[in-house]
Amino acid sequence: MTEASLPTTDPAAGLPKTYDPAGTESRWQQAWESSGAFHPDPKAPGEPFSVVIPPPNVTGSLHMGHAFNTALIDTIVRFQRLQGKNVLCLPGTDHASIAVQTILEKQLKAEGKRKEDLGREAFLEKAWAWKAESGGTIVGQLRRLGYSVDWQRERFTLDAGCSAAVIEAFNRLHEQGLIYRGEYLVNWCPASGSAVSDLEVEMKEVDGHLWYFRYPLSAGAAADGRTHLEVATTRPETLLGDTAVAVNPKDPRYADLVGQTLTLPLVGREIPIVADDHVDAEFGTGCVKVTPAHDPNDFAIGQRHQLPLITVMAKDGSMNEAAGRFQGLDRFEARKAVVAAMEEGGFLVKVEPYRHSVPFSDRGKVPVEPLLSTQWFVTTEPLAARCREALENADPRFVPERWSKVYRDWLTDIRDWCISRQLWWGHRIPAWFVVSETGGVITDSTPYVVARDEAEARAKAEAQFSGGTHQHPVVLEQDSDALDTWFSSGLWPFSTLGWPDADAADLARWYPTSVLVTGFDIIFFWVARMTMMAGAFTGRMPFQDVYIHGLVRDENNRKMSKSAGNGIDPLLLIERYGADALRFALVREVAGAGQDIRLDYDRKSDTSATVEASRNFANKLWNATRFALMNLGGETPASLGEPDPEALQLADRWILSRLARVNRETAERYGSYALGEAAKGLYEFAWNEVCDWTIELLKRRLQDPAQQRTARQVLAKVLQELLVMLHPLMPHLSEELWHGLTGEPEGTFLALQPWPTLQEAALNDGLEAQFAELIEAIRVVRNLRAVTGLKPAQPAPVQFVTGRGELAALLQDATADITALTRAESVTVLATAEPGQRCLAGVSGELQVLLPIEGLVDLEALKGRLEKDLAKAEKEMAGLSGRLANPNFASKAPPDVVVECKANLAEAEAQAALARKRLADLG
């Protein structure tokens, strides 16, 4: 159905002639929120269903990943509301320690200041002011997508409730002996001046060098006359901290040297040759320099062989006093200087170009340095063990299941978690150093107490240090570090619901949550953190299901990233096409759970054919609903009531069977996270079966007083139920159209209606199969008319030839519909074709379709057109056959190009055969 098919008079009051996404969407977003439509009562009836959304960084702005995640989550929760469940979808944001502090320090730097110039309190005041002014950008943008969350329950990881949960969690883990403080090798970001976790490190491929150096053997020549060993390294500046050279114990080249010593060039330190299984005998020379204080693998070797740890770098990335004459140089300047000194001393053997992976700080955007540092750690193995045990019972259940192995593997090979960050913005670590025990300063040996507040800390410290020989007053100083942001977000599924208050109504009603929807890239960052924390503090996994989705890739199928500059701004597409169109396009592209999707995009015009197609779909639904309003006589689905089964015609029974089947299939798909399949199925049903067939079939009957009421009932019922089923995917459009169709007041929402009752009795497999044959037969007739060049309004006789009695009866029963949809002058059903006719013929399965055309068209002109079509097809066949016969093309062309060429040839051959057949039919 097209806009042109609508009458010029417009009794469809309430629905404008054209769909305005911007106005429609903003109106319903405001209506839902102001009415508290999505603010559930924990005491309300209905099975609980809950989702806490992945909290975007407070520094963020909407990107396509957010839009995709939002579309998926909102589709799920809106469906569950329609199922009658008591649904809570809880929003919030993360305080993003490093990101916010980086923004503020850049602002201060522009003013010629440092955060230390302000002091901690003034700096935090500035941070909160920034948050109040700029931190809500992402929230406003999420609202534009129509997120059906409870904004009244919106949380922030630094709000009072979440902060209390963080302090309680830290204290409980410390009391259980699972939090400790110690000196270990950590990833250090010189740019942000903080430790970062393994998960905050991004590996980047860089072009570097591999330097080969000679390390002299201390005891003189080996038995075979060797005087030195050769080592290869990508970081020459760290050799100043070498404490050994390691070889593989099975490497026969060096077996006789294990236990001997070398003299470290430039330093003169004697270092041992050790044997360790970690060494890859195939890499470089098979000899590896060991710098335990500057490399995690070397740190492990050092622990196994009791090697000393020598730190030669300061936390700002410069060389320290242990670096000797290189002290004060930046690490990269020191690299050049060390290489020059090694060359001057005769220790440089060669230099090779070397492309390798280098760890970069995700926030600081500089290479991280493994450095020894005193930090706070969580012992993770006991927490991970509880998660592994739960996973044996599919708790949580991963969709798709394959991601459970990734999750399990990470929990199996897990390191202790460094949770302290040298930042001010964040949750300050609830530990107080008793500095009165170490002369008023904090040292690595200063005792500390962990407490829930300073008063409790003082009481603990005075009980421990004020009596006995300790006569001086206790002086406390709180640790200046903040906690890793992932510590607080690890508590998100239950801290947001009221934990640690075990009596909190929301916690009792909606925990554990029902599903976590997230990308595979944060299974380690976040999913595992939440399950470990939840197991420790609630004894249960925090969600029943984990639905893992893929990435949105750009028009060239590349991963979107800031560095690549290939992001697609969802706000531009929302402005152009509407939020519903973007949401529907993204979900419809999902080919299977966990799969990446590709979004086409024209960067010159900021357009997307995929999203435009969804906008066209919205227009189609809009026009269909307006057509209904113009033809329902002012009645609604409720006033019309259910159609009388005895009054139903063939097409009615078919569409009601299809409606019931789509109802069942869509509910199953929504409920099993097959969201892409749900979107595709509804699109095909709405566009093809409802708009293109049912409405066209009903048009004649809507004008017939004898059949009008049944036709109206069927049309109203189908459209109303379709809008409910589409609502999770296109909430604003469906809400608007449903109100127009039902006449319900604005305070009554489609979003809170029940899912349509499945009418099992309407299901009819045989009828659906038969009607599919009828539709195909009508398509063949229309194609034949197009070939002949008949004008749309020009009637022509149609003949169907079939030996199947069942099919013949169906065609006879549908004569009126066939006549209306094909402009048939007459419809004849035959068992065998009548001889001597000049006809164009088409075939659909076992059915032959004949269009007698003698006297209706200029046969010679038609023959001429068919001969041109044949010549064109044969020319194309010759060209394609020649390409495929060329050995160079077949062997050198990309496989997809060859496949496409073969497909085009097959299509050309089919077109040629069809043209020949039609010419033969014409005689």
C-alpha cells in the first residue's frame, strides 16, 4: 500500500498525514517519565524481572555501542512488561576515576596549575561541580532512545548508597583476609601517575627494534671458547636492572653454563645464568635478560630463583638513582643513551626491525611500565572458585553458551587484583595509617587499620597502639589512594538495590537480577568482577542470564574506534530518521546472539540505507494505521469485538492463522534473546502479509455493507496485536499508532498492556500452505501482465491449470480476491490447458498460469521486446562465460568475485531461457 492509495479526505483524526519521529518520540518519552510508567512497586503483583543497565562513564557521550546495547536491553524489558511481569530496569552512571581526573587535570594545566595546588578537598569540589554541569550528557542522550528505565531510581557509583556499599565491601573482604597491602609488580601509567589493572591495558602493534647485546662471561671463556652470551631485548633501558640471564633447561647450547655468572655491561654487576622453563629456546638467541622489577614474566622468574629486585625507573617515567649515569633521563631518552653506550663499549651486536605488541594505558594513552609498587590487592582465587563452582550448574547461563568457556578460563587462570589507584576522584580507600608509629610519615612499615569511618578507625588504633609501651597519642592519616572503579561497579547489581541492607525492599524483590546484557569485551572487566563480588557478599550469582552481544562495525566491517576515526554518531541518525528507526535497524541486523553487526553509512551525507529502510517501515505502518482509521467507521478494536468465526472468509482465516503463529514465534524469540529473528519476522509479517496482502484483500470488502463489519474486525484485530508485538522494538511509533487505533487516553499506555492472547484454535498449517500457493499464483499473474505491458487498469482473462483438486478448489474459492488483485476479466480453473491459445505462461510449483493475450496486446511489439530481452541476456552470458573461462580470472580474482560472476551467469541463463519459452508460446 502506498500513500497514493489513501483517500484525499482524511477522517483519521489524531494521526497526521505524515509521521514525525522527533515530535512523536519526545512526546511519549515525556509522558512515560512524568507518569512514572516504568517506576515499579516492589509490592506489586507479577513475577519479578530486573535489569541493572551497564553504567556508562559519566564522561561519556552516546556512541553506537551504547545505542546497540540500549536497543537490546529495552527490547527485552519491554517484552517482559507485556508479559505481565513486575519489571525494574535500573539506570545509572559510573564515576570513571581516571577519565574525570584526566579532564580536570588538563583544565588545571591550561590554567598553569596542578591538583596539588588546590588540595584534595578543593579538587574534589571542582570534580563534583564538573559532574553536575557536564556529567549528565550521556543520560540525556540515553533518554532520547526511549529507554524504559526507572529514572526515579537512577544511581551513580559515588552516590551515598553506592559509597556505603563500597566501604562495607572493602571492610568485609579485609576482615576475611582477602584484601592485603604489599609490594608487587603492577602496570604503572606515567601519564596518569597511577597503577592500572591488566584490563585497563590495551595491546597495540608498534614498529620497534630488537637489539642484540653481548654479556661477557665472568669466569673467562667457556669450555668451547665462548667469552660471552648474546641476549635480545626490545627495552634496552631496563638492562640496568638486570639480575640474571635465563636459558631453557633443555637447551643443549647453554647446559654447561647454567650456574656460571656474567658481568652486566655498563654496570659491572655480577649476575647468574639460570635455567627456567619459561624461556623460549626458539626466540632470539635463546638467552633472555631477567629484570624482575620491570617485567611480569621476569618477576615470576625472579621469585622462582630468589633474584634481587632492582628498580631503575621512577614513577614519572624517568630513570632513578639506581640507573647510575642515566639518572634523570626520560625512559625513551635513556633507551637511546643506553644503546649508544653499549655500542661504544663494543657490546652491541646488531639491531633488527621488530613489530611487536606493546601495552598502552587505556586512559593515559602511553606505554605502561611494569613497576614495583606498594598497593592494595584482592586475593581472587577463593572468589573465583565460588564462581567456577556455580558455573557447573550454568549459573549464570551465558547466551550464546560459548562465552561461558571464555569466562571460565579467565576465572581459572587468575591473578590477584590490584584495587588501589593513585587518584583523588573516586572512593577513597577506607584505611588509616597510624603515622604516630613511624615518626608522622607513611612508610612501607607504617601500621594501618581498616574501618568503616574515621571514628571506628581511631577506636581500633587506640585499642591497639595507646596502651603498653605506646605512650604517645595516636595520629591517623587516611590512605590517599582511591579504589579501582571496577571495585564499585563490581557491586552494581546489588548495591543499587539497597545492599548491604538485607531488608531493602528492592533487594528482596529484584535480586538476583534476571539478565545482564553486555558486550563480550568486558567479560573480564566487569562480568567476572560482579560474579566474584556477588558470590562473596550475597552468596548468589548476580544475574540468571548473561546475554553477550557483538560489536557494531562500520560500513567497511571494521571495528569502530576513536583512534581509527570511523565511529558513526547515533545522534545524527536519530535526528534524520528517529530513534525507533535506529533501534529497529540495529536489532534487525543481528544474525545470531553474540554476532557482530555491520551498519552501512555514507560519511559524505551522514545517511544510512539500513536505518532509512527502517524509517520506511515506520512510514508503512503509519499509513496502514491511517488507512484503518479511515475505514473502521469511527470504531475501535474494543467496540468492534472479535470477528464471528462463521463469517470469516478464506483470507480472514489465513491472516488470523498467521497472526497467531507470529504471536507464538515472536514471544518465543523475544524470550530466548533471539531478538534479530524477532525483528526480521515481524518486519516480513507486517510489510508483506499485513500491508501488501491483507489490507489489499480487505479494501473491496470494507466498502461492501454485507461484509464490512467482519472486514473491519479482522483489520482492527490484526493491527492492534501487531502494534503490541512491535512495541519492544519500536516503542514510540507503536504507542502513537495504538492510541490512534484504540482511542485510549494518553494516561493509558501500550507499554503496560498485556501481550495478545495466543488463539491456538486459529492456527491452520494446511491453510497457510495453501494460501502461500495462492499468493504465489497471484504474483505470477502480475509478472505476466508486466511482461505484456498491459496497463494497470486493463482487464485480462486469467487461466490456472492444475490436476490437484485441493488447489483447484482453493483457486475457485478465491476467485473474487484474484479478480480484485490482478484486474482479471475472468478467472478460469482448468485441469488441462486448452489448445490453440496464444498465451504467456508462468509456473508456480505444480500450477501453470496462463494469460491469454490475443486481441489484448500488440503481439509483434511484444515479440520485439522479448527478442531484445533475449539478446541482452545472451550478450551478458557470453561476457560472463568468457571471464570464467579465462584461467587468469579464475585463479587470481577474489573468491567472492568469482562466486558473484557465476551467480550472474546463472541468472542470465535463466532470463534467456524464460525469454525463449515466451517467444515459443507466442508462436
